Amino acid sequence: MGHYAAEWDDKAAATEITKDWNGIDQVLLRNPHGASAKISLHGGQVISWRNDKGEELLFTSNKAIFKHPKSMRGGIQICYPQFGDCGLLDQHGFARNKIWVIDDNPPPPPPPLPTNESSSSFGKSFVDLLLKPSEDDLKLWPHSFEFRLRVSLALDGDLTLISRVRNINGKPFSFSFAYHTYLAVSDISEVRVEGLETLDYLDNLSKRELLTEQGDAITFESEMDRTYLRSPKVVAVLDHERKRTYVIGKEGLPDTVVWNPWEKKSKTMADFGDDEYKNMLCVDGAALERPITLKPGEEWTGKLMLTAVKSSFCFDQLELQSKGF
């Protein structure tokens, strides 16, 4: 059936493959405590992540269109080989619009971090996916690559995505990348983002003007579309009303995108409800300012780890070291 696994006893219950209404495979990962993640082979997209209480942690629009080749508005989208709308490629690249396959023969994963990561990696269930360029892709973006994606759900409910892009081309190529992550929040006006203070950012609403973050946290009163440059490995999103904190860890991804369309732009998007901006926030681990360049045979790795904790404490009180960052 392909390469997917669980490292706890009830393997049959840990991973399940079903088909969506378009006949495209979906992989359901579950842990023994009731947390789950669902990944569609359409785009290699994580379309659901639930905690052990069954609460959905990712936002999906009620008007989302999930029919090939269009990607679904929500979840975690794989944006490659570009993020944004430029050139001949689809907006945010073509990876999120393609049908991936389950990787039957993935290479050995990189060695684990020399930290306390074992607590979160023990008992994980995971799936390995693979994307290679089609002939049509090569006409628009003439670079051969192998893109391997591992999505894993840990015993403690943490969700990890590891992307590995290898250049099997005869010449170097460059790309940009983002995990376009739609987080579910109770009320955007009650949300704050911590960890990006004092950083320079590109304001994508003002022709990418370079500015510096002045606040002690990011809060939301209007449309926001910013790329924070050379951001730290860990950022926190505090949802005060729900008393939930998302901890976003990343490696190989120097930038962080923060986006909410707010009311006016929401009304211009056909696959997004007019008022849904109130219940979502995108915080993306990304590599945008300086594109990644791979020589022939080289490989790049970008990792995202999401943790959701029931909390009301501040960012500096989080025990980040226990998560391996």
C-alpha cells in the first residue's frame, strides 16, 4: 500500500487510507489518545489536525473548493517552487495542486536532533509522500527534482512536517517555499503572536516595503500580510478566548509569514466566507527573502512542528526546550 507506519501496538488503528468524494486518496493518522491528522494526496495537504478531545486545530473555509486541480482553502498547503503570484507558475507554485503518491522507498531520514525530542517523537504514526515534476511542469519550470514529504503525528499530539527537495537536474536551480498554515482561532481580535518582536518585515500590502516591528506582540485590527525576515525558530500564537497556545517550531525556514485577509479582501475570494477571517490566522514557516539554491545532487530540508497547548501563560513561560527547539 505504500510507506506509512505507526510505532505503537495497534498499527491498523493508527493509519487508515480512504478516498475523498473525488476518488483521491487520503491518509488518516491517529494516536492512541485520540488525536488525528488527515493528509490528502491532492497537494500533499494536511486537511485536518485534531487534538485528543476531537477539536479541529486547522481552519478550513466552509466555501473551500477541493476539486483537482484547485487546492483547498485551509489546512497546511505546500507552496513550492514559489510563494506568491509571479511568472508563469500557479500562485504559490504547483506542488499544492498536484497529485502526490505514497513513497514506497524513501531514503533514510536525517538523524534525530541531539535534544529531548524523544518525548514527542515516541509513538508517532507517519506517512511518506513523493512528488516528481510532470512533463507540463517541466515546460513551465524546467528543473528535475524529487520532493519527499513526511507528515507525522506524535504520541503527545504534535504534528510534524518534514520536506526534502533533491536536485536531480544537470544544473543548479533556485526556489522559494512555505508551509501555508491556516490555524483555527476563536476570534482574531483576541489573538496575539509572540516571538517576532523587533524584527524587520516586508509589508506585502505596501509594495513589500521594509519595516520594523514596533509592538511587543502582533495583534490584529485590519488586513495583514507580512513576511518577517530571519525569524526565530519558535513563534507562539496565543488565543486568549479559547485559552489555547499554538507553538510553531521550524528549521531550514528563515522567514515567517503572517496573514489575515480581514473583511474587505474576504469578500473578494470566491472560496472564502465573508466573515471567516474572524476565525483563522495564517502563520507560515517559509524561505522567501533569499531563495534556496541547490546544486546537482544537493538536498534541502525544511521542518515544521506544531504544538497546541491549553494555556494562558506567556510566550517566555513555554518550555520550548522540551520540544527540541
